[in-house]
Amino acid sequence: MKILLFGKNGQVGWELQRSLAPLGELVALDRHSTDFCGDLANLDGIRETVQKVRPDAIVNAAAYTAVDKAESDAGTAHTINAEVPGVLAEAASAVGAWLVHYSTDYVFNGSGSKPWQETDPTGPLSVYGRTKLEGEQRIVAQCARHLILRTSWVYAARGGNFAKTMLRLAAERDRLTVINDQFGAPTGADLLADITGHVLRSALAGPAADFAGIYHVAAAGETSWHGYAQFVLDCAVKNGRALKASPGTVDPVATSAFPTPAVRPHNSRLNTGKLRGAFGLQLPAWQQGVARMLAEIN
């Protein structure tokens, strides 16, 4: 079996290189790859790459994720998040390959407090959310063998993340101010990659109709960014890290206190029942993955 991976050096792409390797021959690309085109801005090159490699599965871990910048750079965001998935879907269908693609809770309007199900009406609030939703729609329309994994609040030990920012600020300041009216579940790139390997293996082994579709993937449980920050600092203190701020000196504040170009959803909770039922998976609590990541970077 041959798997073609785009975005190999992103947070999720880096972990996918590990989790997909046992499944077969892995051709992993980024924008700087020379053997094949991995630059998503080159639509013809991407299409030609799929035709040359002729993979059994394509995994697209590349995306335009600069949520605020997308508001003023809508053209680039649309190319990467909407047009590229459509090109990959068309190319995958032509060679009979599965297409795995990652999407986001930003396709919803963030209202209410109930975890979003895959069948709930969408209503993105930002350019980023709208382009990601269009990418989903193009895939569904053009490639029957698709696995679209919507996730949220992704982090990794490699590269920058919210936890690292909180630790840096807590070492510099006596008090922190963190948003407490946005809710979701921090989800590790390693968990997302491992789940991808599992669902892709199942899909390749069974009838496409049994597995193709959109699935929500997130760690179990929920928290706010404020609760997330408190947990990070609590773990750091227990691990003997010297900080000026403590979990008790993290002050809650409304989203409105930090205006941004793009509107963030207040409710990023995702119902993962469909994924767990279809693939027989149990998703660990978000605290477990964050604690492991913190131990890794300590």
C-alpha cells in the first residue's frame, strides 16, 4: 500500500509521519519537496503529483490556519482551504484513492452549549471557517472515498502552542488574564495522528460505504481557555517549575476583552459518538494528553 501525505512538517503532519509509516510506503511532502510537488499553491503540480504517485490513500495535513490573517488574505486562504481539497478530491477519485482531510469546529457558529454533531447545520463566522467548510463540500461532491476529520484546539509538543505561551507568561508575570467563555477540548496532534492511522486502516480494509464520511475527533471532556491555563500551571507547579503566577492568579475574562479580526466560536465542543461507534475507539481525557505534552517539554 502507498500513502501520499501533504504537509509533513506541520504539527499534525509531523506526527502522521510516525503513525502512517506502519501502514505501507509513505511518500511525505511539504512545500519544499523536490521529488514531487508538495506546494499547495501549485494546483497543477498537486494534481500531477497524485497522478504520478498513484497512492491508495492521500492524507492532507496542510491548511491555511492563520485565522486572523485570513480575514485580510481571503484569496490565499480560499486557495489552500477550499480549492486544494477539491483538486485532491478529484485526483483521488481518478486514481481510486481514499482522501483523508482535516477540518475544524469553526464550520459551526459556536452557539449554545451542546456538543456539535456531524449532522448539525453549519454557519461559519470567519473567512477561515467559510473556506474550511467549502473544502469539505468540494471533497464530498467529488470523492466518494473520503474521511473528513473535524477537530479543535490542536496542540503539539513540537512548535508553539497555548500551554507554552502560558508557561512563558507565568514566568514573567504575577497574574494572567485568560478567556473563560470559549469551550472545547484540547486535542493532541499525536492523538489525532494515531486515530487517523486507525480509521484509515479500517477504511482500506472494508467497504467504502461503511466508513466514508465526516467525523468529529477531539479528546474527551471539555474546558475553557481559562481552565486550560489553570491546568497547565498546576501541572508545572507540581513538576517543580518556578513560576511567578499560579493557578489561583489566572483571572477569567470575556472574549470581548481581546478583540480580534476573526470572530471565534464560543462553543467548540464536538460530539465524537459517531467516530467511537464506527471505529470502536475510546478517546482519552484532554488532561491526559496535555499532561503528557507538558512532561515532554519540561
